Amino acid sequence: MSIRLQQISKHFGNTRALEPVNLDIHEGELVGLLGPSGSGKTTLLRIIAGLESADTHPRSGKILFGDRDVTHVHVRDRRIGFVFQHYALFRHMSVYENVAFGLKVMPRNRRPSTGEIRTRVFRLLEMVKLEDFANRFPAQLSGGQQQRVSLARALAVKPDVLLLDEPFGALDAKVRQDLRRWLRRLHDELNFTSVFVTHDQEEALELSDRVVVMSNGKIEQIDTPETLYRHPANRFVFEFLGDVNHLEGKVQNGILTCGDARLDVDLPDGHEELLLRPHELRLIETPTAHAHLPVTVTATVPVGAEVRVELEADWLANPWLATIRHADFERLGLTRGQRLYVEPRRWHRFAQQSPSFSPSPSTA
Amino acid sequence: MRRIGDAPTVRRLLIGAALCLAALFLLLPLVAIFAQAFAQGVEVFWDNVSNEYTLSAIGLTLFVAVLTIPVCLVFGVALAWLVTRFSFPGRRILQTLIDIPFAVSPVVAGLIYLLLYGRTGWLGAWLDNYDIQLMFAWPGIVMVTIFVTCPFVARELIPLMQAQGSKEEEAAVVLGASGWTTFRRITLPNIRWALLYGVILTNARAVGEFGAVSVVSGAIRGQTNTLPLHLEQLYQDYNAVGAFACAALLALIALLTLAAKAGLEWRASRREAFL
């Protein structure tokens, strides 16, 4: 079931939570709403669910599920599944009763028989690998197990659309990884349309077919993870999707200077701020003709396949971060306090304060 | 390691003082009530209790409690629901208003009702036209008792419902449950212990209320006399054994209430330990 939002906006009192938003989600898509807290992503999800109503003044937007206009349909009748941030399991009911709830409260003419409910609930519990926990109470389960119960409960009523609010926010990193993959598989198997909210860019990029990046109640960009990372629409998206190093200085005759740092850039004269990704920095022992960026190593942290190197210099307001391969780390014999030079492989720049952003990534 | 203030002498002194005070001010009077009530034997006690007027007072007291509790229950749940599940202008003021019956002296409450609904009162004249008498009759007693006891249930529920939040209810509605089903199957089970506790407190207060009731009841023996009022009358008539027999009954109700409350708290703590 596709989801289409047209001109949906929301105010809480006088504060604007959402600017008029348009969004098309295709049938069977898994879409992540990504943004910092206060960006309006949860509000948007709750409006899709019908738990929150969109503004009707000055004009009313529209929400369509497929061809069905659900703008004024009560949340009860929208046929959605909703997974809450802290699961919101019914604490006084067993796992079985939790999952069966949606089936048991159906109007009599649609309600399955007791035997059918039993079969269906156990099939769902099997799917989330919790069939041995049917008689446990929510408080006796781990966070990851509770999350799976809440998923099974949402799927029990065969929703057209599955909505998840920070589904993995409260779990530890390892469980989160597993559940993410499991949800992705489940989604591909059952092929429902799902929308989930997250503030974790890695989660959004890994899980989504397309990511909707939001800030301040606005949609900044809607794209596939790949495009989003390679072609961010604006500076906000670029900075939100990963660590960023800043280089600010004056450009004159194609050379940007900042203290005793120099970098050849192909830009007109004026004040410029360049953005550099940590993995796009190369550490070298002698400056090149194009780049003279002296730095001092202040910390080295091996993280997985890479080493994170923190760099400082007089000409830098904030320390830089570079991620390099272990091989390079060993070759350079990096230690704290060592003086080196940076050579950016690539830098990015966004025209400032301009409403129409012009991404101009360029090679140095 | 010893905690601050954990010197043995200090500890013994404080515990001793607490025990002495408790015995002197709580236990002794309670023992005295029962001792006085049975001072002239069980038979005299029984005669006093089974006296026509005493029985009528017991009947009226229970009748008032039975009418008061459901009203307070519905009112308390509705109010707690309103205050914790909706945000609207004046919500905080409403939460403060709930406490008025606690803040106002019961005698003042009785007088206000008399002023409003008495025969010469603001609304009383109009009621009199329709031959409706509220004051100096059981409806008046019920009205002031409700006024005095109405905050108990709401006060118990509001903090609990605030802490629990509305996510479970939202989850139920998303799954297709109607408003009533959600209340019956999600809200109610989550608040049942607090609710019961509130009812117990309401009952204790409704049975024992003296000040407000004495103003509006008229204390007509055998008609509008509740147990606390009857007790006072017996005492004024120098019928000490009769007065203490009634006192013993009230004390018994109080003890049962406390036992029920302790039982519930024990259950609740066990439940929490289990969870």
C-alpha cells in the first residue's frame, strides 16, 4: 500500500512542528525518517498513523493510503501497525495476550475464531522466535525480546502499513544490529510498506530503501542512501550524515589561507568554508605543492578496520578527525604529539545562506 | 562503615521515643475505647449496639457510604483521565481545585451547603417550591460527604496515570480497540490497585465524617443521625458505655480499613518485586 502525503503541516500551539510537507512512499518500500530530535520526524510518523492530527488551518493537507483518503479516518480504522519507541506492551498481559489483543478486539463479524487466533498468534511468535515465551510477562523479557513482541503484535492485524518510532533506540549496539537485519529480512519477505523514525544515520542508511532527511520541521532531502551520501542536497544533510571537518579561510588567486595553512582551490576570491570527510584526508610527512596543512596528532583510536586520528593545529578552531587504514597507521608510526601534514583527497562546499543550495563537490 | 547518625545510643533513644509516643497517643486510646465499651460486659455492649437508634445510625452511615463511593469513583476516574490524558487551558487550575475539599474545614463545607441548599438558601427557596428538601435529610448528608471525600480517588490516580503515560492506550487504539474496550482492558487493569486504595480511603472518610455532616444533618435521632453524630449525642447524654460502644464500632471499621490498605500495599510491593 503506497502512502502519499500532500501539504501536511502541524503546529503545537504557536510553535510550528512541521512545515507543509509532501511525501510519496511507494508500495513495499522501507523508508526511514532521519533527523535530529525536534526535527518533526516523530510528529510526521504520528500524523501518518493518525495518532496526531495535521493542521486544518489555514488549509488542510491530505493523507492517502493507496487510493484511500484517510485524512479524516480515525487511527482505529486506518489499518496500520505501530511499533512504539518503548514498545508500550500491555504490562498486565502475557506475551500471547499481547499479540492476540488486536485480533480479540475485532468486531464480532470479522473476528477469527479462538482456534484461529491461537494458530495465528503462535505463527507470529514463531516468526519472531518467541514461541517459548508465550506465557511470560513483558517485564520478564529483555529489551530486544520486548521489541519483537511489539512487532508481532503490530503485524497480527495484518496492517497495510507498518510504522515504527525509533524501533531500536533503546537497545544496545549488538542487539540493534541483529534486529535491524532481521527487520530488513522480514520486510523483504512480507513485503509491507514501512516507515520508521530514527536519529541514527547509520541505521537509516543501512535499513532504508530511501531516506527522508528532516530538520526543523522541513524535509531536506529524499533519496536512496547511496545518493544521499554521494550527493547531499545541502550542508545540513552533509553534516548530519557523517563526521565533518571544517576549513575556513580567505581565497586569493586560487589559494585558500588560514594561519600558516594553505590549500590550492579552484574558487573565486572571497571567504570560504570547506567541508572534509575524515576518510577523505590523507596524512603525509611532507607538504605537497598543493596543500600545506600542518597538524599535530592528539589521539589515536583503533576502531574496527580503521584508526581514528584526532588532529589539532593553531589554525584550527575545532580539532579534525581523520580515519586511516591500519597499514598507513603502522607505516607512519603515528604517536601522540607527532607533527604531520594533511592532504585532502576531496573537499565539499555549499553556498552559504542561500535558499537554493548548489552542491559543488570538487577534487582538490 | 557506619552511617551518619548511626550511633547506638542515638538510635536507641530515637526508637524508644517513637515507641513511647506511639503507645501513648495511638495504642492507648484505642485500647481505652474497647476497654470502656466492654467495661460493663459484653451484654451491655450488645444492648447498646442493638439499640433501635444505634442500628438506625449504623444503617444511615452505611447507606451514605454506599451512595458516596460510586459517585467518588466515577468522578475520580473521570477527573484523573481528563487531567492526565488531555492538555487544555486551565488544566493546572483544575488540578489545584481538586484539593479544595482537603483545604477547607469540613464545618465550613457544611455551612456552604446549608447556605446554598437550606430552606432560606440561594437555591433552597427554588427547591422548596418543588417540595424538595435536601438539608436536614439524608440527601444533604450524602452531598456534603461527597464533597469531603471526592479528592481521594483522583489524588491516588493522577500521579500513577501520569507516570504510566498513555502509550499503552494508544497501542490498543491503533490495534482497533474502541474507547470503552481500551478503558476496560488496558486502563482499568493498570490502575486497579490505586483505585481500590482510593475507594478504601473514601470509605473510611465517608463513614467517619463528623463536621460537615453535623451541620447539615439536624441530628434527628432515628432519622438523620449517622454513627459519629449518634456517638456524640450519647456522650452528651452521659451514656458513656453507649458512646464507647459506637466508638468501638467506628474504630473497628477504621482497623479493617487499615488492614485492607496494608494488605493492598503488601500485594503491590510483592507485585513490584515480581516484576
